[in-house]
Amino acid sequence: MVATLEADPRIRQAAVTAAPLDPAALLEAVADPAAGGNVVFVGSVRGTTAGLVTTRLEYEAHQPLAVAVLRQLAGEAADRFGLVAVAVAHRLGVVEPGEAGVVVAASGAHRREAFAAAEWLMDQIKRTVPIWKCEHRPDGQREWVHGEVVPGGGA
């Protein structure tokens, strides 16, 4: 599910999708002659978490709500950091180690704003977007996880 946001031209994409993510496409989506700093963050699935082997992740979401929250966060980031453009996409379904689970792209007049916005967006996505992940282990064990404690406060 992809939202193209006509109400705010700075928000170029807010999506949750089962399709593999294309970081270059999101970076291209935020490219703009007014931007001097363009940042793309790719959150990849790790093969180990807290010392435990992860064979795959499985993401589930309340899609309409997840897209709405991503849209709201993208707009807030654009306002807070004075972004020229922003795009965010999150995977659903099975994602293997090494594959992208989330991509955030931000462009600003300068690099500092773009970097700060991408970091802030990732923290907010982990705290608030209704996307849950199930970590699968080689022994068949599974653990559902949502959100994390982010340095500086939050859930």
C-alpha cells in the first residue's frame, strides 16, 4: 500500500509493501534542485539479534493505519527539519537477512537537516508505526516484537 501525498509536495512517498525496497528509487524521489543534502538510510535485517541467530523476519501491519502514521511522521519531519522532500517505505511479509526492511530518504538545503530528519524518522517509526515483526530462529522458535526503547526517551 503506497500513499502519494498530493496535499504536501515535500512528501514523495509513504509506503508499506511486500515488494523488495529500492533505496535508489527513494533517493531519486527526494532529489530536488533546492536540496544540497540528500540522505538515504537503509535498515537491513541482521543475521543475529542480541546474540541469537535470526533466519528471517516476518513483518505484519495494520496497513491503512501504518501508511497514515508514516504520512503524518513524514510531514512532521519535513516541518521540524525544513526538508525539501522526504520518502519512507517499510516492508511487509518475510524479509531475509541482508534485505532492506525499511528505507528513509530525506533531502534538505544542507546535510545536517537531512541526516537529523532521517534519524528522527527512524526513531519515530520504531516507536509509533503499527508494524510488528516476528523474529524466526533456526530451532523453530519465534518472537514477536514491536517498538524499542530509543535513547533519549520513548517507548
